[in-house]
Amino acid sequence: MSAGAISRPLALALAEELVFASNELNELAYDLGSNGETLRRHMASIQRIDYVTQIQLAVATLLRVEGASDADLGAVTLQDMVDRLRSTLATLEQQAAAA
């Protein structure tokens, strides 16, 4: 394992934690949305909670892929997340090349 890599068991455990956190946020959003007044006043925030859970689940999916690379980003359905990840990867690769 390279110095920057995480172990496979840790990656899988982190994926499970992200799924757990996503489920907790989902339940919270459901509870908040069950109250009509809260739903009307905070619809955008509740939708952002859902968006965060989607990001968490996508990261969990990528963590479960053994030897995941930027080629695996095609499985992510959130295009803005894919764009951010590709941008970050490009920046990190440039930094590594300059070092």
C-alpha cells in the first residue's frame, strides 16, 4: 500500500459510515418534511439535505470500488460532483508533478 492510500477494510468501513450518515440525514429530512409548515418554510434546505445524502452515497460507492480511479467517476450521477472531483484530481496531479 502506498503512503497516501487507505487500507481496503478502512475504505469499506468508511463507506458504511457514509451510508449510515446518509440514512440519518434522510430520516431527519423526512421528519422535517412531515410537518407542512416546516416543509413550506424550509423546502430548499430539506432539498439540500437530500443532495448531501446523494453525495455521501456516491462517495460510499466509489470507496467500495477496489482500486478506484478517475475512470470510475462515470458511475457518479451527480454531474457537478464529478466536475468538482475531476477539478480536484487535476489540481492534485499538477501539484504532484511540480513537486
